[in-house]
Amino acid sequence: MTQAAITEHHTPVEETSTGLNNRKLLMWAFLGSDVMFFGAFIATYLVYRGKSLVGPYPSEVLNIPITTVSTFVLLMSSLAMVLALHYVKEGEKNKGTLWILAVVVLGAIFMGFQFVEFREFAHLGLTPRTNIFGTTFFILTGIHGAHVTIGVIWMAFLAYSSNNGALRSDNALDLEIAGLYWHFVDIVWIVIFTVIYLISANDAPPPGMETITH
Amino acid sequence: MTTNALTFPRFFPRPQSETGIWGWIGTVDHKRIGTLYGITSFLWFLIAGVEALLIRVQLSSAENTFIGPEFYNQLFTMHGTTMVFLVIMPLSAAFFNWLIPLQIGARDVAFPRLNALSYWVFLFGSLIMNAGWLTGDAPNGGWFGYAPNSGVTFNPGLGMTYWVVGLNILGVASIAAGLNFIVTIMNMRAPGMSMFKMPVFTWMTLITSVLLVLAMPILAVAGIQLQTDRVYGTHFFNSLAGGDPVMWQHIFWLFGHPEVYILILPAMGIVSEVLPTFSRKPLFGYPFVVFAGIVIGFMGWFVWSHHMFTVGLGPAANTAFAMSTMLIAVPTGVKIFNWIGTLWRGNIQLNTAMLFSISFIAMFTIGGLSGVMHASPPTDSQQQDTYFVVAHFHYVLVGGALLGIFSGIYFWWPKFTGWFLNEKLGIANWALMMIGFNLQFGPQHWLGMDGMPRRIYTYAENMGWEGSNLAASIGGFILGLGILLFIINMIYSRMNKKVAPADPWDGRTLEWSTSSPPPVHDFDEVPQVKYRDDFWFKKHPETISEYYHNEHDLEIEEAAPAPSHDAEEHGDDHGGHGGIHLPDKSYYPFILGVGIAIFGIGFLTNTYVIAAGVPIFIWGMLGWSMEPVNDPT
């Protein structure tokens, strides 16, 4: 082994004024920014709730049981994330890789659910152009879906790194920072699930305005 | 390199050149990026100034036909948008970039490549925003872009699309810069510099950065909603489908009011550096100034509806926002009294920088007082949409932010360039600006009280508004003459090359402890900080006891930990700077910036163009993430 190869593994301890790693602090600050981003969209949804003039209305399209399943899948991906970080920190390469892959797969399943849901809604006649519910629903959940997509690509990249040996216990911080992002996206979904699905599930059309007959 | 490390194919070697266009494109040096910000935003300042002068020519007489209503709408929209987003904000960013690492004793910002990305994204965003001038389709819906007037029904054509796409791209730049400076200020301070030993400008930068990071996403949401309404036919602001135009006002002003403090806090920071230096005593009530800044940054979130008193939100909302608006005048007043307290019994040197700072206090106070008048809903109902409001915000933005920035330019120019600006030209520049500014905006108070509405391209002869408008127009040209003198002064400084020493003003903060201009690595040795205004007390140790009366205070200061992590400690002695690690140059910020710009162009032209941006974006991302900050040597 050459001298260069030895120093490659020696990561100098970063000294910062607060003791927090720079990139970790950056991610926390960014998440603060993202809170405002989602917050404004969620506020828009709440202000516009029940303001649709034409159908389909939430109670006619929302499917709570199926979305509960997809929510569960996303929550489990956070568990996988925790385990992945644990094993990568422990230096157990194979288990670490496997659990990162689990995050990727669970995230992808969630995206699949969303894709099917969007198609189903479109089939029922609800698009972003249909009414104010469609507008606020699709843009908010779509933005969240975009966040999940970015996370899945990021995790896939990290799974590849881990398998490759480039992600090790000494730079597990790379995974930890991605994990912060992933957990945040997960938490946002809990809010969205509550606000759009659980609270609005019974927002029925006004009498005589039913558009879909089951 | 170990064999299992990920590598990314390099299509070109790392930039090495220090000079020429490639040297600038590959730079990650905070000082050069600051210079880029400064030059770019000054050019936009001149363009927005010309737009203002055209407006003033048109309004100089009644029923003028110099320009028509269409062009007039574009002019006032782009004047406002440019001055806010492409002048005051990036000029502040130029100061952040130049000064923050120097003031906290760091060698660069925390994320040098992200810093370069911020600049490139800002540049491309500003170009996209202004591209409408070339197609004759410039934005025309006001800098506030009120829906549904900015929607596609009432505003077909690309104009407001340029605006909204440009703003969203600029937002990316602002958020990235804000994040960078938060981390830099929190994490990169020199040993011993605790938060309350930081210079006030650094404090105001930190607060501004927090506001940027939290406020810009809200503007992004407004922009996305307007954009999807315009392009994809959604109904966010379409009242025919149940949407609510007032929603736009809420979201925009929820961003817009913190934005006001984003514009003014950096100038307050500059003034808080200039006044103590030229009064030769420390800032009066440092903790009060800092906490007033924090309180302003916090309360700025609870006042937005004072922009909407005439919307009809009802007495409860109007009362609440009237009270919060009046309250926010308190911390602002605290600052003004502290600045006056700093001057009090000081050994005052009246040079150009100081004149600008003192004028800042006076003019900003006038603008602040007319602001308190608007805080009352009944009064505001009379003033809404009149020239009184125009006078108010020009007094805080020109009389406040811009005078502060000019003060900063005269103050730090020797540090930035190594040469002095000419004092005589400087004082003439200041005098012309002050005369012109007051002549232009002073009479607008009366015009507004007399009922002259904003955003009208002309007015009738029998309204009695001609005299004041003519005065305002003359004032505008005098102000422009002042700016011209400043340009001459810059050129004169460049030609004359009157060399400035490292510490020309007997300064107080760390940036004066290094050479003018600073070396590329900023400090030969990382400074060790013991006191607030540490550099001053190192130069004048006899004054320490004057300001640290309490023995107990002194003991605490002595006991302050001063961990040393000099460059020498980790010194592997490579990089050619005597063991100092500097981040290597990189092209990826530029490439990623180009990718983001192509996304923006895609939104304006054809969705397929967005697809063309994707590979460049991914190339930039991958190349960036796999390029080590420093190549092993």
C-alpha cells in the first residue's frame, strides 16, 4: 500500500466553531427552508379546502385504505434508513447496502402507488385543471413526489457507493445527511396524509352536485 | 487514490488559470465571486436607473406622450424588480462574499463551489428576467405581480412568464447563498470569536441569511402557482373556479415583508461598522443593536397584511397587523438611537463613507416615520396606491439601503482594490445624490397626499401636479449625475492608483488586519480573537480598560478558550500557500448553473428544451459530487 492510499483513509477531524459538521448544518438549514416551501403549499390547500365549484370532490375520489398502505410503506422506508445507517456505521458493508436498497425499493413502491393514484384520479375525471381541489391536490402531492424521487435517486447512488466500498463507516456522514432529508420527506408526507386524506376524506359534494356514481 | 473510490470521468482538466475568462468561470474564491456580484449588480443598477429616468421624463409634464402606457407598465415593473432582486440584494451579496470570511477570520466560505453556483444562477436568472426587453415582451405586471392581473387571461404573452421564471431561478441563487452564509458564520469563526464578539455586519448578514432561507421558498411557491396557472391551466388564482386572488397577495407579502428586511439589514450592518470607525469609539449598545436586528428578523414575519389594509380582511386582522407594524418600529428606533449614541461625543471624521452613513440615519428615519403612518389602517386607506407610498419606500430603499451600500463601497473600496477612491469626487457624489434624491422623492409625499395614484403613465393638466412632478424629474437627473460622478471616481481610482495601506481608517474589525487587497488565502495566520473589536484593542491596548470596566468581565475575557488550529498544525505543505489548504477551482458550478438556466428557458419556450437541460444538470451534479474539493497531490 502506498503512502497516498493510507492517507486517503485518514479523514482529518473537522474543527468548526459549533462542533457541528458543515454539511450537516447545511442540510438542517435547508430543511428549514423546505418547511416554508411545503408550508405555503399546505396552507394553500387548507385555505382552498371545500372551495371547488365542480366535481369530482374529495370524498368521491380519495381512497383511504390504499393510501394508508402507501403511507405505511413510506414509514417503513424510514425504518430501513435507520438500519442502513446503523450497519454502515458498524462497517457491515453487505447489510448496509441491503438496507439502503430497501430504502430505494420502498421509496419506489411509494412512487408507484402515487403514479397509480394519479392515473386513477385522471380516469375519474380529476386533473389539475378540473377544479380547485385538483389544482391544490396534484401540485402539493406532486411536489412531494418530486422530493421522494430525488431521494430515491440519491439513495440509489449511495447504495452503489456502499456496494463499491466508497461509502464506509468513516464517511457514514454522507448517508446520515441523506437520511436527514429522507426522514424529513417522510414527515412531510405524514402531514399531507393527515391534511389531504384524513381530514378531507369526507368533503362530499353539495347535494345534487355528485359527479361520480359508484 | 484507492481503487474502490468512485470516480467520474473528467472531460477537461481542473481549471488552473488565475486570469482571463476561464479563471473567472472556474473561480471559487469568495473575493472574486464578490467582485463578480458587485460588477453584475452595478450594471443592472445602471439599467434600472435608466428605466427610472425614462419614467421621470414621461411624468415631468401633464399628458406627456414621450412613452405610451404599455411601455410605461414594463418600465415600472422592471425598474422595481431589477432594483430589488438584481441590485440591492446582490450588492449586499457582494459585501457578504467579500467581507464575511475576512470579518470572521476564515479563509473562505464554508462551501466555495456552492458560492460560485449562487453567482452563476443569479447571473442567468437576471438575464432571463430581462430577456423580455429583447423580444419586446418585458414583464408588465408590477414587481408584486398581483394575480389575476399577472395571470394569462389579463396578461397574455410571455412578459410575466419571464418574470416568474426569472424570479424562481433567482430564488435558487438566494437560498443557496443564504444557506452558505449561515453555515459559514456559525461554523467558520476564528478561534475565540464567540457569537457576541462578531462584528455587527456579520450579525446582520446572519439574520439576513436566515430570512433569505425562510422567505425565498415562499416566493418560489407563489411563482410555481402563478406559473402553473399561466402555463398548465390550474386554478390557484382563478376566481371563476373558486380560486382567490387575495391568496396571491397573502403569499407574496408573506415573502415580501421579510424581503424588506433582507434589503435593509445589510445596510444597517454596514452603517454599524462605518459609524464606530469614524467616531473612534465602539458601537454604542452593541447587544441592543444585535438583538434589535434579531427582533426585526422575527417580527418581520407578522406584519405582511399591512400591505393589504384596503383588501377588506376585516377589523380584527387589520387591527392585529396595525399593532404588529407599529411594534416593529420599536427595534428599528432602538438601532437609530444606538447609532446616534455612537456619534455622541465621538471624535468624528467627516469623510465620504461617514457622510453617507450619517445621511442613512436621517433619510431612513424619514422613511421609517412615513412607514409608521401607513401602519394605521384608516390613514393607509388614504395613502394606498398613491405617490405617498412611492415616496415612503424610496426613502427606505434609496435613502436607507442604497446610501448604506454606498457608504460601504467608500469604506471598503481600499480593502477590495488596494486603492483609495477620491475624497473630493466622493463628497461631490454624496452631495449630488442627497440633493437629487430629496428633490425627487420629497415632493412625492405631497403628490401622494394630494391623491396622485401610482402606476399611471400620465395625469391631467388641471390636477395641479405638474410643478412637483417636474421637480421630482429634475431631482432624478441630479441623482443620476451623482451616480455618474461615482463611476468617474471608480475610473479615477483605477487610473490614479493611490495605494491604500492595510488599515487606512484605523479600523476595528479583522478585515483590516490583512493586506489591501487581501492575499488569496486572506490571512497568513488565522487570527486569535479575545475581544469584540479585537483588532482595535490589539492596536490600542491602552483603551481596553476604558471599555471593559469590570474586572470580572476581563477575567472572563482572559479565560476565553483560544484553541489553536493554525494552518501549520495540519500543514502538509502543499497547495503552494505555505501549507494553507485552499479549495481547488472547479467548472462544475458553472455547468450546473447552465443546466438550471436551460430549465428556465425551457419553461419559457418549449418543454423539450427542459429535457435538453437534464443531461447538463446531471453532468454538473455528478461531476460536482464526485470531484474532491481538493485533488490529492
